[in-house]
Amino acid sequence: MTRWGRAVLPLAVVLVVVIAVWYAGAAWLNFDVTANLAEDDATTWEILQGTMSQDRPLLPAPHQLVAELFSSVFEHPIDSPKSLIYHASVTAFAAFLGFLIALALGIGLAIGIVHVRTLDRSLMLWIIASQTIPVLAIAPMVVVVLGNIGFTGLLPKSLIAGYLSFFPIVTGMVKGLRSPDPMQRDLMRTYSASGLHLFTMLRWPASMSFLLPSLKVAATLALVGAIVAELPTGAQAGLGARLLSGSYYGQTLQIWAALFMASFLALLAIGVVDLFRLVLIRRRGGRL
Amino acid sequence: MTVLELLLLAAGGAAGLSLLARREGRLGQVGTPLLFGALVLAAWQIACVEFEIPRVLLPAPSAVAAAIVRSLPILAADFMQTVAHAVLIGWLLGSGAGLLAAVALDRSAFLRRGVLPLGSLVSAMPIVGIAPIMVMWFGFDWQSKAAVIVVMTFFPMLVNATAGLEATGTMERDLMHSYGAGYWQTLLKLRLPYALPFVFNALKLNSTLALIGGIVAEFFGTPIVGMGFRISTEVARMNLDVVWAEITMAAVVGSASFAALALVERAVTFWHPSFRA
């Protein structure tokens, strides 16, 4: 078998199984509701057909979800609140802004930690410990408190997204900047490289292979942060708002569509990081 | 006056930190972060009291401590609801199922190649978003939160445990083969113990994920108890000291479970090179 076939065939088989189980689950979960709504003389077969086209199914059938995604993405103008693209862009923009903040602060702090012993000793333990803490729990408080002093909308969301993605960036970057071993540093010294050269020509390039995996984690965390930040104020726009209003009004199709859109955004973010990695590898002549 | 006080604190603190950071051994390693934490707390307290920062913006550490003492029964009830039921059960079920799935998939390379890419895909998704769906399926109580956590923790364990099961070299497997050991004996006596460091990695990762899942899922609807419920309602009622008390508890639970798992790992995988140094 070709390499392509080895990778794709198993995935295709598993996907087909998942979709088959999904249809079976939809028929099973929606059966009772459909049977109650159906006319008395409906046959089991008619009810089963009905389970595939409920308005508010417990589990929407895959083709319903595809139809909902299609209509909410393509059949409304992008600036209308009915368009899923509109909501996705609101959330994605907040996440992206937060990610940029985290990137700048995280790399800056990592450089400080690597060069200043006091910062290293004071902060590293707290940064590592903070990864065992559910920091997302502070999201509602940050949103409401910032709202009280007049900041609403984009800023609180970006701050939470940035706060979440900050920690993996710092830890990855500190590890990366420290990754050159003493022999490589000694070599730089024999070239009589200055501190700046040591940084720009050895530490910085070496850190990239540690930064990139952290960026993937950080990007998905930023997205989660932006979505959760939309929950407490009952925001009007954004994927989190879609999830919340969907759960208030029992609009399951809307919830599932928002979830799929969020997953798509996460994959897109990871894809962008991968693309960046490929560009970097090409510019460096084939390796990272 | 107060600005001067804070400036003095900052200058003195920075001097103390840099002195302490130069010390080798325990004192420098543990003392510096502790001193830093204490300084942050002190600055927070002084700033809150002296600048009269409103309680609805940022309560002073002393107010948070008072709230913890005052609302101990509430905190205990929330702990029982969120941690002892949703998080613990969801974490156990999700991690256990992930481990079993890894052992099952281990026998078929074909299935592994199909499921693992899917697993890392799902791990990257914002899974907490399924909370409203789980509330619809399993009701408002902790069962729906546990279900969210099961989904969140399943795939990290699956991916890690699979990597762990593949960690044994051909030499060890050949040795087992020459002892006449069958599949199950090799699995139980060689490959599973070898996979333990990977499994513990996933367990530690999952303990944080489970706590996040349990708290955030409660933002979508819950009976009137639970850490996430308390945080979202007390924020709305401007009782920020209670919110900070809950956050403190979440932080303590998170780091304590991580530390406990690390201790168990040390006891169980004492033979591993990373602990024998």
C-alpha cells in the first residue's frame, strides 16, 4: 500500500463508522420525542424517518447539521447576526488579539527569565504552578469587573484569551531559550560573540522548535478563553453567545453548528501555526 | 504617603529577592518564589486598603480570607458537588475508558492509524462547548458535568497511553518472548508498567482539564450548588470576596491533586530512570 493509502484508508474507515454510529444514535435518542409528536397510526418506519428531521432534536442527524452549517454560513450576509461567519469572526478576532498580547508579553517575560536570575527564581515556580490551576474560572469575574469600569466587548475577551495562552508560551519559550547546550555556548564564546549575538544567533533560533508546539496549545486556549468570556454577560455576538442562547431556547442545531464552527477555528489556528513552521523550515534550509 | 509606602515595599522587595535568588540550595530555590508571593499579597493588601479600592472591583486578601472562613459550609457544599462528584467521577471514567481503549486499539495497527489522528484532532477542540448538549442529555445535576469531563479526558489518555504501550523496545519484547510469555503476560508484566509514566502524564494533564471542565460546564446551568455556579452567581451579585474564595479553593484543589498524583507516580514508577538520578 502507498503511504497515502496507509494514512487515509484507516481514517476514512473510522470516520464512516463514526457517522454510522451517529445516525444510529440520532434515531435512538430522538425516537421517543418523534413518536409522541407523530400521528397515532404512524408506523415505526415513519417514526424512524421522522427522527432524522426534527426541529429540536436531542441529537441532530449529520445531514441536518451540514444543512444548518451551510445555511448559517452561506445564506445570510456576513454582517447579519444570523450568519455564523459573523459570530465566528467576532470570537476569532478577540482570540487572535489576546493571542498577540500573550505572544508579546510571553516572549518578553521569557527573555527576562532566561537572563535575570531574580526573575527566574521568583516567577518560574508560580508560572508552572499556574498550569495546574483552572484559571478559566476567573473569566466571569474579569468580564464583569471590567464591565463595571466601562470596558465591554472586545477588551475583556481578549484579556482572558491572552491570559490563558500566556502560560504555555512562557514555559515553551524559556525551555527553548535554554536549550542550547554549554558546548554550543562555548563555541559562540570562542567566536567572541557578544551577548546580543549569543541571543540572536543561538538562543533565538534554537527556541523556535520549542515555541511552535506551545503556540498550538496557546492558540486553542485563546479560542476557549474567548468563547467562555462571552458566557457571563450574555453577549449578543460570538460563538459563546450562540452556545448560550442555543441552550436557553433548546435550539440544538444552533449549538452543534456553533461547536463545529469553534472546532473549525481551532483547526484553522493550528493549521496557521503549521504553515508558519513550514515556512520557517524552508527558510532555514530544511530543518528547524 | 501610601505611594511612598508601596515604592519602599517594591524597592526593599526587589533587593531582598535578588539577594535571595543568588543563594544556592533550598533557600534560594523555594524562598525566592515564596517571598515574591508574599510581596504581591502585601502590595495587594496595602493598595486595597490605602487607595480604598471598591470591594466590587478588587477585594483585599484579608477580605478574601474572611470570606473563606465565613462561607466554609458553602465552600464545602460546592466542593462536594463539583469536585467530589462531577470532577472525580468524570476524571476516573474518562481516563479509565481512554486507557482501556488504548489497550484495545493496541492490537490493531489499522484502527490505531484511523483513531489517533482523530484523537489529537478532538483534543484540540474547545470541548467545554458541549456542556449545553450534555445538560440536555443528562440533566442539570453533576452527571452532565461528569459527561463533559469524560469527553475532555478520554482522548489525552488514549493518545498518551498508546504512545506508552509502544515505548518498549524490541529487546525487552524478545526477552519476554524467549520466556514463553503470551500476549497478556507481556502486556501486564512488561508493556503496561513501561507505559505508566505516560499514563501518569495524562492523569496529571487530565486532572487540570477535569477541574476546568467541571467549573465551566456549570456556567451553562446547574442546580443551586457547585463552584462554577457560585462563581457566576456571586459575580452577578457583586460579592467578589466569595468569588475569590472559590477561586482560591479551585487553585488549592488543582495544585493539590497535581502534587498527589506526582507523589503516587513517584511511588509506583520508582524504577524509572527519571526518578533514580
